[in-house]
Amino acid sequence: QVQLVESGGGLVQPGGSLTLSCAASGRIFSIYHTGWYRQVPGDQRELVASITNSGLTNYQASVKGRFTISRDNAKDTVYLQMNNLKPEDTAVYYCRTTTYGGNTDWGQGTQVTVSS
């Protein structure tokens, strides 16, 4: 099992930036894929960005060019740098890992609010 702790959320004005962190512990060696998801009340959780163990990245169309996902293997942490934030980016952001065996684990989520 992998334990995940997200941090870095908060309140930011439109056009501002935030960096989210997802720190992993436990069976880290088994992680193949890490994704950042977001969810607003009443909607399904959606994938925002993901990164594989080999560094391949993928982004939702609405965040391409504004968000960057990266990893620091020395710190067992995946980051989501979010620039030019918009009110529609407001959501709870979750980190999820998938292992080579297909098991998934979720973090507790961190709130991002974009408002003037």
C-alpha cells in the first residue's frame, strides 16, 4: 500500500499560481503512475495531469500550457505547478498512484480556490 499526503492548496486570485505537492510513502517502489485529479461538488472526479515512472506526462486539454506535473524521486514527491489559474480551476485536488500490480491509492485532497 502507498500512503499519499497532498499539500499546497489555498486561495489565489485569478491569474495567480500555486504548486501542489503529493508526498508518497510505503511501497513506493511499486508505483507506476501518479495522477492529479480534481473534483467539484456534484461532479465526477476528473484527471488533470499524470506522470509515469519513466517521466511520460499527460494533461487535460483545459490545463495544457498552464499546469506542469513533475516528480522528484529523491523526495518521493510529485508536484503540480499551476499557473494562470482561473475560477473554473476551483476544486479539491487529489493525488492518486497506480502500482505495477494495478492497485490504486488516493490522498486526502487539498482545496484550491481561485477567486478575486
